[in-house]
Amino acid sequence: MQEVDSGKTIRQAAKDHGLCHVSLHRRLKKREQGEAPCMGYSKHAQVFSQHQEQELARYVTWSAELRYGLTPVEVRQLAYQCGKKFAIRMSPSWSENRQAGEDWFSGFRERYQFSLRKAENTILGRAIGFNKPAVDLFFDNLENVLSRQNFGPHQIYIQCR
């Protein structure tokens, strides 16, 4: 832009610097209109502060660790509820749909390296087997074995599969 100001043609100045002459012309025109000439692309408007977004990511991770993984739609609804709770300025589409947009979610997932999947159903036999009589029987058997064998605390461990 300085070279054009000192008398060089737009095409020649653009060619010397490996720029497109149309882009240089557009920036010069914006400067004449009093707008600040922006370089490159502007960052999208950030909805949450970095701290708020980290807390949201921590909650989503914690939920997954508790085996209560959230679906992408549930995360988007949670983001909307958080935005509403903290009176954050949101896109009108968020209020309309009562959930964050897909573009926000994809960016959120990329920033925090999430891989969200739909939770799997519990096997029917396992669900049926987890009832009060079965649990009572387990602890009765455990008490019986511990009283017969005299195991010490250092001899009891859980074997993970």
C-alpha cells in the first residue's frame, strides 16, 4: 500500500510482492473509506471464555468417565443452557433451537479432542442379575469365605478383566 501511495501502480506493487492485484485494490478501497484494512481472515466470535469452555470440556470428560457419556446433541443443549445461565450473547439460532450450533460443536470437539459416541446398552442378563437378592448373595458368600479363610487386608485384591 505504501508503494501505491508513492506512485507505483496497483498491478505492479501486487506483482512485486506476489499478491493478487484485486485483493490489494480492495484493501486500498477499505482504507479510503476509513475502515481498518484487515489482513487475512477474522476469527469467529467466541461464545464462551476460555475458562468457561474448559469447564464445559471437563464436565463432558467427567461424564464419560462415569460411563454416562453425552451425545453430541446433549453437549450442544448443555452449551446452550450454560450460555443462558451465564447471560452470554449467543447466536439467535441457539435460542431458536435451544441448543448450540453444529459449527460451534465441531470447533469445540476439535479444540478439546473429543470423540463422542452413543452409549451402548447394558446386556439384559447383566441388568437382570443386578438385583437385591443377587447382591445379598454375593456379600453373604464373601462374608462366609472371609470368615473361613482368615484373609488379611494385604491378601485381598480385585482382579480386573
